[in-house]
Amino acid sequence: MAWNRLIYRVADLFLVNQAKRRTLGDAHPSKEPIWFDFHSPKLLFDGARHFNSLALQLVDMGHPVVVIDRNRLALRLARKLHGRAVIQCPSVFFAKSTQSPPAGSTVITDSLSSEASCFSIRVSIGATPVAGASVYPFPVHPMVRSSLTPAQLARGRSRDQRARLFFSGNQKSRYAKSDLSTQFSACNRIDLLGHLRAKFGGLCETLQQWPKQANSVWRPIMLGDSRRVSIHPTQWLDALSHFDFFIGCPGVDHPMCHNLIEAMSVGTIPVLEHGHCFCPHLVDGANAILFSGLDGFEDAVQRVLAMDDSTIRRLRRGVVEYYDAHLDSEKYLRRLMMSVKLRGGAVLSIPYHHANLDPPPSTSETIASVSETIASVSETIASVSETIASVSETTASSPMPFGRASAA
């Protein structure tokens, strides 16, 4: 275990040092660089998936991203599941904490006191949207984004022969949190799927192998548990397009979930309780099937199973129109960049956390946070010293292991 910890830490430092060697001057970008200036690690929640989405979507649009490395942000990114992809991206660069963006730059930041000479987009993270702010659309999963091509979307949206109702996702016990109901008026994932099986068990089929089951004769409802059968990210959008409806089961701490957005991208109609978490809200019978509570869910499933083809086609058009207008991250960011240049700045709300993280800390809280960071660094140094000492003792009695242990 001591060797594993040391190897992981060395690997993280190696990634960061490699990233810092890249220079913007060598890139010769065709579009303006976008600067990221974050004074806290708040945007790294959920494995840095939202940081990943924002940064790499800008890269896909042709913008280099320059991250100011405050408070060891680069190292924090390297230690996050989806932050590593940002670190390794050749179009992401890192600037020293003492460096300021050039005048006229677009800066995405969590600071209230941003550079007056720059176009600032201040990020606010919480459980609810900030009044008057521009709301960042909930993204597709980082592992799916590369499959989200115009050709794939067109292929999925044009599929006519579809089964009726689908869900596939993780069903660990942590998805059974009860506070979703009190905070967001949404039943948790485990309760929804348990109720579905209890009331419609004879109509349910279990996902066993994909794409082998794509050409099978299905029962009306297909349910999959990704712990047992996982559909590869490159096949996921195609799988979703084989169904008319997708059950929008909530995530662990917040109702929004990537698989629901991915379903809507290919015209699969969401059946969900939390349409109010979208901006603008989803509308029952226009671009979604909405319900309230377990009894309402049962009624919604009955409604879906009895729905005629013409109504389904109309709903599907509504879903595609909603996705293109409000959930397409590239289109959203293009509009945001134009708006920032015209207005001189903007507030970007990311309301997908279980708690409101604003307002920003006071001066005393900031000092306390800095003190905690210094203490944490001291503890880390002490831990590394202990690890090295332990390794030295181990080496004296046994040969040095080679290579990095595989993850469990």
C-alpha cells in the first residue's frame, strides 16, 4: 500500500509537470484563448466533470484554455477522475498564479474582484439557479461527449422502430437517499425502479447484453443495471435511440443526471419528476412526461404504454427542439461568448450541486481557509516522509515491486 500511494503521487506530479511545459506561444491558436481563474476548488465537485465539460467543450470549439494555477489547482485536477483528461489535453495550458490575463481577454472565474480590463464570466455553483444569471446546461458525460457527433445525432434521431421504455444506470444503495424528496421534490432512483418492478414486473425485461439485444423481441420495458451490464460509451447513444422513452431517475445528491441529457440528444422522450430542474422548465406533453410521487409515476408509465405513434412523434420533435435550443453545450457557449463581448461580462450559474456554495467567503473565512490549506500541505509532506521511510524499511527486507497496481 505504501508503494501504491507513492507511485500515484509521483504519477500525478509527472502529469502536472508535463502539462506546465506546454506554452501557448507554441500553439498558434486560430481563436482567442479563454482564461480560467479559480480561487477555490469548488468547480471540481463530482470528479471535476463540470470543469471537464466547460474546458474541453471550449477546446473542441477551437479555443485554447489557459488555467491559472492558483492553490495547486493543476495538482487537484490531476487527482480527479475527469480532471486528468483536462491536464492531458494538448490545448490546455497552465499559467503561474502571479500571471494575469492580457487586457481584453475572456476570463471564467469564481472571483468577485476580476480584472477590470477583461471580459469576466463569474461562475456561481449551487443547488438552485442564480436569479438573472445564464444557466449552464447540464452536460453529457465526459466519456460520451466524443460520440456526440452530428452524424450520430442524425442517425439516432431518425430511427423509427423503437421499443417503448428504458432505463440503464447504476443502482448502488447510495442512490437511495431520502433527502432528494425534501430538497428537490423528487423520488430517489431505487424507490422509482423498485415501484416499477412491483407494479409492472411482467412487462419488464432485463438488459443482459448490448448490442446483441438490439435485434431481439422486447417486452415493453427494458431495465439495466450498469454494475452488471455496462453499455460501452461509444454504443450508448445508439442504445438510447432504440427506445421511445427514458426514465429520468435522479442522481445521488441532485436530480440531474447525464444519461437523461444523452437520451434527449437522440430524441428519446424523458419521463421524470424533476422537470423544474431544467432551464427553462420541461413541459408535460410538449417535451416530456412529468409526474409527482410514486403513484404519479405509475400513472405516467400507464400513459406511456398506451400512447399512440403520432403523439410519440410529436413529443420526440419537441424533445429534439428543446435539446438543440437549450442543452447543446457548444451552441450555448457560442451564445454566451457573444453576449459577454456585448455586455462586458456575465454570471454563469451551475446549479447542479446539492448545496448553494455562494456567497463567496468573507475575509476571515478566506484566512481560515488558507490556514487549513497550509496545515494540509504540512500533513501531506509529513505523510510523504513517513511513506518514504516505510518504503525504505520494506526495501531492506524484500525486493522492490515493479509497475503500478491495477485499480480494483
